Amino acid sequence: MFVFRLDTHSGVPPYLQLVQQVRQAVLLGFLQPGDRLPLIREVVEDLAINPNTVAKAYRQMEHEDLVTGRPGQGTFVNEQQSAAMPASTYTSLRRGLATWLRRAYAAGLDEQAVEALFTSVHRQTRNEDVA
């Protein structure tokens, strides 16, 4: 069963954190079409947040066509336009990124410096691919 987590220090509204987690889980193949998300009341109990916050996140995911709510049954992941990444690709990329992160921290970078470096290289690479 999929479990949501909240980062109270991120500055990202809780409902958006829930939406982002589902987007990422679908993209990475952790959530498959037909998988049921936890019921709103289950998320409220697990995270100790307002039911309206969870309902807002679920409405946003429905609006984005990530999920479909079925009255009396729950909320289910929809079939996505683009296929999820194969597990082997995800595993390989994750290992490479973990190695890079260990090297960055060993070189003395803190979390903020790592994020800044990653973001700048990501933007540069994306812009090169567009050009």
C-alpha cells in the first residue's frame, strides 16, 4: 500500500506534497494503473492533517487525470500516456546518483550546495537538449 509522507520544513503546501508524491510514484513505476490510493480518512489518520487538505490533493490529481475516484470504492491510479521507467533503468540511475551524492558529500558539500549544483547542471543540460 502506498504511504504518504510530509516534510513540514519544505515550504511546499501539504496538498502539493501529496500530489507530487503520486506523480513521482507513477513516473517511477511504484504506482501502477489500477492501484488504489489510501482512503482520505487513512491519510488524515496517518499524517494528522486536515481532511480538506487531503481532499484538495485528490481533487487536484483527478483534475490532472492521474487518478479517478470511484464512489464507495476509493481512488485509483489511471493509465498514463507515457510508460513508466523500467525498473532496471530506475535502479541503474539511482545507483549512479547515489554514488555521485556520496562523492559530493565526501568533497565537503552540504545539502544546500548539492541542491544548487544539481539544479544548475540540470538546467544547463535541459537547455542544451532544447537548443
